Amino acid sequence: MHKLTNKEEEVMHILWKLEKAFVKEVLAEIKSDPPHYNTLSTIIRNLEEKGYVAYEAFGKTHRYYPIIAKEDYRKRFMNKAIENYFNNSYKNVVSFFAKEEKISVEELKEIIKLIEKKQ
């Protein structure tokens, strides 16, 4: 799987949400700093070349849809981030969020319960 740019990832989130969409429908979903139609069309074609989307042809226009599940992308993204930024340590991830005060004691207790249930 190829790495996605921020714009490509934004477009993928829209396609996951819409499930199938024409370029104009994707464009309508971009709220901040929408690209030109042709630019967006190029971004979507790049996603197709990278193996993230496919399309159904309707004459000269295409309706695009994701062929990579959001969950599969999320797993790959998270595994890569943990590998690159946290030395492949989930303990370092949790510690980071605790230090940044992004996770509460209650949430940590819930995580421990989930882990204990799996054992």
C-alpha cells in the first residue's frame, strides 16, 4: 500500500463516507480550501493508480468507490505510526497520550479491563 498525501487521505474519508461518488459529489463534501475540479479529479485518479479506489464508467464520467476498507487503512496507518514514532511500543503510545493529558484515568482503566478480558 502506498502512502497517501493529506489531500488523498481527506478524499478517501469522503469516499468511505459516501461509498460511491462522482468527482462533483466529493468536491461538495470538501468544506475548507476545496481544490479546483480538475485538481480533485487528478487526486482521485492518483488514488486509483495507488490501488485505493476503482470506478464504474457512465459514458465519459466515472463514479468512484473505495476498494480499501477504512479499517484496513486505519490498521496500516496506526501500525506504521507506532513503528515510526513510538519504537513499536504500545506502552510508549499510551504514555504519550497520558503525558499530553489526552487520556483519562477512567479510560486507562477501561483499556486494562479490555486487555484482561482477552486473556
